[in-house]
Amino acid sequence: MSTRLPQLINGEFAQSATDTWIPVTNPATQEVLCEAPAATGEEMEQAIAAAKAAFEEWREVPVTERARLMMRYQALLKERHDDIAKVLAKETGKTFEDAKGDVWRGIEVVEQAANIPSLMMGETVENVARSIDTHSWIQPLGVCAGITPFNFPAMIPLWMFPMAIASGNTFVLKPSEQDPMTPNLLAELFLEAGAPKNVLQVVHGGKQQVDTLLTHPEIKAVSFVGSVPVGQHVYRTATEHLKRAQCFAGAKNHMVIMPDAQKSQVVGNLVGSSCGAAGQRCMAISVAVFVGDSKQWIDDIKEEFAKVRPGAWDDAGAAYGPQISPKARERILTLIKQGKEEGATCLLDGSGCTVDGLPDGNWVGPTLFTDVKPEMSIYNEEIFGPVLCCVCVDTLEEAIELVNNSPYGNGTSIFTASGAAARKYQHEVEVGQVGINIPIPVPLPFFSFTGWKGSFYGDQHAYGKQAVRFYTETKTVTSRWFDDDIADATHSGPNMTIHLK
């Protein structure tokens, strides 16, 4: 019998009383690594109630103490960095180097959470009117919830609960049921770092458990990362129940390649940004837009794509791992087939990819399409696999129009030697995160992760100052003190103790 994963409820890791267990498999072998519970209704209520009770004390903990907790936590995460990455790699299939990157980007956000005193500073103006002053406080909301995806099981939970908890809230995390071992380990280390019991709860399950969080009156804010349909459901349901929501959804990221760009930089970066992590990242480049003569480089890109191969997490020569599940693989294969049927030219087809010694893995090889049109399924849908679509246009203006017509706006990049072209692109493109000669423009956490259009539903984005604003309310105080109060004050003794009426 496989190991059954516990949940963190009421300050303790304990086995669920559920009758429903979800197998967690190694996507390279289909071996069952453990079973995750679908939390019962009673367990969900216990977790939320424990978080609610803990909030009343946690909100009064000085902000400096909350910052020191995050300092201890980031130090412990660094110490256990490789151990976390190994667990992550086995349950996601990511290569070890990719898994380490996942963990490290999460650690960077915890470091930002340790800066919480400056992030929670309010504002003040003296004499807004005669002898009247106004100042604002930043105060926590209460119990917040996070619903995280399979593709970054360390980084994305660490986007959420450290920033929320450092801001004075308590938190209920519902990680992906496809790779819950890593979030459980993160929670264990959080307790080891000295976090008070109950400021963090971890529950497992699927839609039923998510809907409980979205509709429960004690949940004040919901953070989500995942697909477009689920993101829309989460946003609509949470806001209908009068909660704050930030929902990061799908993407179709374009890289625009100008003919004056450095060809070697374009080719290497395009291969890595489209195939890395098996294409299972919302910031992957999935459309290459070749402007003018840069289309001549497509053959060079095909040659480099052909050198890339997937493999097991501990295969040092593998560029990426398997898709997360057989279902995900079949979806990608279906879209590749549709691309061919709709008239795109498949220069390199990864549909029949195999890996020696791992016949049951969810493998998809690097796949390259040209002659792609905006009306095709492979252009319109987020494939979430190692598939790159090539589109050719004559001018930068056409490229900008193409990108802006996309319903998504998560990330984009331009490769060029022209400062004027880069300036025009960054100014006119309707996308939240722009890279210039950088393929995947994911900002460091003192900035915000900022998707636009159909890639994001909400108002405040992830990490940085916007995360603190999302997890807090602003209270504005206007005060006036009369001169008579000074006249009526008395003092006594050599210590000049002031007694006010």
C-alpha cells in the first residue's frame, strides 16, 4: 500500500478521515509515489476555524518578529534546497536543475517577505488643515487562501503564503493534487523555522475543496494560478461571494525577432524558452514572430530543436522531463495533429517521442511548426507543451498588431539591436511583462508578476508591493488635538510625568 499524505490542520500533520484518495504518480514511470486525501467537509471547516482563531493573535505580533520568521524560513529553505528539489523533481518529472530553479525562485519571494516592515509602512501628512493631521495604517485582512498549480509546486505556494502571513494574515493552502508532496515539505519547514501553529493550514483535494474556500464566509481573499477555465470559475465564484481574488490564468507568449538581432542569441534562447520545463510554464515562449529576413533562421532553429531530448529527472543530459500526466500528453498530441490538419507545416514532430528504459513516461518531443495562421488551434490555444509555432510578418508594426490581437497578455519579448525598435515595442505592446533580448521576462520579487488581459483576473498582482496591497486593507486616521488639552495637563515630581485628563 502506498504512503498516504497527511494534511496540516490545527497545527498538526495528521491523516485524513476521507474515503477518497488521489494517487500521485511519477510522470516518467507511472509509479504511485503516494496518495493525497480529498479533505472532508469537517476537515475543511477545522482548517478554516483554526486559521481564524490564530489570526486574532498573529495580527498582534510585531511586524519585526514576522520579518524574522521569514528570515529563518529562507535560511532553512536554502539549507534544504537540494532536498526539496529532489522531491519536486520526482513528483513533477522536472530535471534536477529545473527543479532547483523552481525552489530558488520561491526562496527569493520569502526573502522579499522578510522585508515586510518597509512594505507595510503607511503614509502621513501633517496639517492637512489647521492643527489636523492624517495618517494611514496597513492592516491584514484575516484568513486568506491559495490554490496552486502542478507546474511550480515550490515557487507558486511560496509566492502566496509567506507574503500573506508576513502581512499579518493566516493562510489555508490547497495545492495541486498532482504534486502535493513538495508543498507539504514546505509547510514542514515553515513550522521548523518557528512559525506559530495554525497560521498556515494545508488541505488537499480537488474542485469540492476549492469551492469550499471560494464560498466560505471566513475566507477574505483568494490567490489562484492555473488554467483559463478554472481561473474564470475561481474569480467569478470568489468575487460573487464578496472576496478579493487574484487569478493568474493562461498565456500564449510571443517572441518577436527582428532581422538585426544576434542570431546565436535568438536560436539558443528560443529553444530553451519554448522547451524548458517541457513547455509546462505560463511564461514559456510558444509563438516566434519573425520580422522580415529573420525568417531565414528557422532552419537553424529546427537544427537546434532536433538536438533537444527529454529524460528522467536525474538524467544530466536531458533538457526537460515528461508531461505531468497521460491526459496532458494526449491533449498536446491532439493539438499537434490538429495543427497538421489545419495546414501548418510540421518541421519537427515530437509526437512519437520515446525515452530508453522509460516506456511508460508521458513523453513529448520538441515540436516545431511553420506557416502558422492566427485562426489555427495551435496558435489560439495554450498547448502547455514543448511546441513552438512560427509566424512570419514583414514589419514590426504587424508583429505588434499580432501580439495585441491575442486574448492573452502574460509575457512577451523582442530580440533586436535597435533601441528605437525596443522602445516602440515595450510602449505599444499590450502585455504585462516585456523582455528585451531576454526570452522569459519573469521579474524578481521586489517587482510584481503582472499578467494582462485574459492572462489575469483581478486588480493586484503577485509578490512585490502589489502582493502586500492585495493581502491588506488601508485604514486612514484624521486627528485633531486642541490647545486646551495642553493647558489642562499636569505634571508632578522630578520625572515630569504627564497626566492627561
